[in-house]
Amino acid sequence: MRALLRSPQKASRLPDSIETVTGSLQTPDALQQLLSGADAVIHLAGVVRGNKAEDFLVSNCEGTRAVLTAAGSVAPGARIIHVSSLAAREPQLSWYSRSKRAGEELVKASSLDWVVLRPPAIYGPGDEEMRAIFDWMARGIALVPGSIEARTSLLHVDDLVQAIATCLDGEAAAGQVFELGDEKSGGYNWREMATIAGTVYGREVRLWQVPAPLLNAVAALSLGLGRLTGKPAMLTPPKLRELRFDNWVTDNRAISEATGWSPQIGLHDGLLTLDNTAL
């Protein structure tokens, strides 16, 4: 098993059994070394922060193209598991969602054996994006960027890993785009998430619907600072459109019927796996 790393220092986080290749999606030689003779390719790399559309396209679209090109050259028989995002379902919302859909279209147009996975928000040990939301809940506050009734599915990282594993083999999964989420059919609204978090953290979690003008101003300022400093911004006006979208609910039926996969970790048990420093 091989993994591509931009920084050799990150190799210490991986088991000794994994061979590492130093490089990026923009280094063709490293990709060919990585994929040479592979039976399967799991493409997880992606960019979630940026100050303009091109920042996302470089990795999420052109990086995917580079992986497909290398695989076609040195591992033409490999199955490609392309881990996209549920955001790709709504490409009109943001730079990120548009870039993820563009990456999917490249995969689907290739002659390789492929499976596309669209997970919703992923959380679990090591997560840095969703972690802030749960840290605030551990303090007793749920910061709501849009409607309290907006619904979203969630997925623990361990369930995502199992979903990837089940898609490595089997003809029924080939050429399919699968959405996946946890066991909660219909997803969660903010009130339901706060109630579950309150049970786990042993305190009431109050909802605070952040005023739209305030959040708009913060997003605009964040984007401006990002462009000024060159540091990619996370919260931008396009990202706000994602956060305020009211239906990020998934349906597991297709992937379950094709592979037998089913989620094992609901939000209550998933929160227990986090090392929550806010407590």
C-alpha cells in the first residue's frame, strides 16, 4: 500500500506498512510512482479553502485529471474510488461545490473502472473542519448560520472508511455515484444535533442563529484578508451559500443494495469518539 504525501514529516502518522511517496497532484512523476501496478486507487485529496474559483479547480478538478491520467498509464486495470463530496450535488452554490462536480465529471468520462462516493459532512478523530462546531456545542452553544430547520446528514470517518473498503470489489458498484450518510434517515436539523450533543456533553446546548448581516460581513472580511495575505480563507460568501443550504440529506439505499454497506455509528456514539478539549 502506498500513500502520496506533500510533506515527508507527515509519514510519522501512518503505519510502517505503508510506503510513502513525496509529491502532490501537480507532480506527474510522483503520481506514476504512487500508482504503478496498483490494483485500486483511492483518491481522497482535495482543497476546501480558497480565495477564488481557481484555487479549488487546481486540486479538485485538475488534480483529479492528473490522477486519472497517471492511473490510465501505469494502472489501467485499477478500480478508482473517487471520494467526492455531497456538495457536488449542488454545483451552483460555491467554488468548492462546482470544482467537486467538475472532478466527478472527469472520473465518469474516463475509461477506467470507477466508483464515486459523495459523503456529507465528515467528523471523527483528527477532523479539523467539523470540530469547531462540536467544540462550541461542548461549551453550550450551537452557532447556526442559516435556518434552524435546515437538515443535513453526517458521517463518522470510520463509516466512510468501511464504505470505501466495500466499494473496492464487486461489479454492482462499478460506474456508480453513491451518496452515503449515517443511520439517521432524513438527517438532522440544528435542534436535533444540539439535543444529542447536550446528552453527550451533559449540558444544555442553546441555539444561536447568527444574524445574517454579521455573518455576511465576517465572510467578506475573511475573503478580503485571504486575498491580501495569500492565505486561503475557509469562510467566504460562496461557502456561506453552502452552509445556508437547507437540504444536505443523503440516502444510503443505493450503496447498501450494491455493496451491503450500512453505517454503524450514529451522532451520539460518534461524538464520544472525539477528544473534546472544550470540556
